[in-house]
Amino acid sequence: MEEKKKKNIGFNIIKPDPMDGHKGFGKGSLSLDNVSPVIIDVEAGEAQVDVGAMHARSTVEKGIKFLPNRDEVPDAKPYWLVWVTIDRAEAGPYYAGVTACEMTVNREIRRGYKALPEHVNRLDKSIKRHIIVDHMDEKSKQILADFLKNHDEGMWERSAQELKAGLDAG
């Protein structure tokens, strides 16, 4: 009997700053090394890291033509793409930037809705340590809070109160 291989995709590990000590070209540029995309399937009540989302190639996005008008995608399934940036403090790593972007997909007609500029801007905000989750529905907030806690409770505890309050998970 063949054993199923368990997917072990976790958050990107904090890497040393590649620009550390470098004063030349590129100094001050943003790094994606500590960012992980988390996809929330609202209906299924699940969240998972999907690194393919870094280039709009997540499992949810593959084979879908995205349109900028929500009305052109009837009966679409709701998802959230959440950019999670991890940073390290003296006490240890923590969730530093968490920003959510809406996305809907109708797999049957192979169409979806997402505002690409919003996705790019929220990625940038996450890298810059912003917390933007207040526009999420309550169920999705709870799914995200549970996912972050279960991934690493210590990281959750060391995270800003703004994140915990934003996800209403004290």
C-alpha cells in the first residue's frame, strides 16, 4: 500500500538580510524572503500556505481567468489571500505584517474576480509591517486567527495586539 506524502509547506523561515552591510545598489529594497501567502477557503473553513500565490499560481488561481469586475463572475466561491510577513524580535519571531485581499472563483466557468492592484499593494503593506484585516468577514477572521495560532502559538503571542484585536481573538 502506498503511503500518502504529507504536504509540509510552512511559513518562509526568516533568512539573514542579504543586504546587510551592503551600501550599494538595491540598498533599502524590500525582500519577499519572510513573506508567505495564506489562502483561506471560506466555505471549507480552511487556511493553508500556498507559495504559488507569490506569482498568482496558487492551487485556487491555476486555470482561472481573473476579471476586474465582480459582477462578471456569478456563483463564485469566496477566498481570501492573506500576506503574512514574519519578523524577529528579541523574544523571537512574530507575525509582523498581515494583510488580506478578497478573491472569488467560479471553477465551472473558469473565471474569477480579484483586484490585482489591491493584491500588489497589500503585499507591499504586509512587507512594511501593516495589519489590514478589518474588512474580512467574521468567519474568515476566525479561520485566520486559528491558523496562525495553530501554526506557532509563540509567534502568535509575540505578535502585536493590533493583529489579535483585528482578528477579534485577544
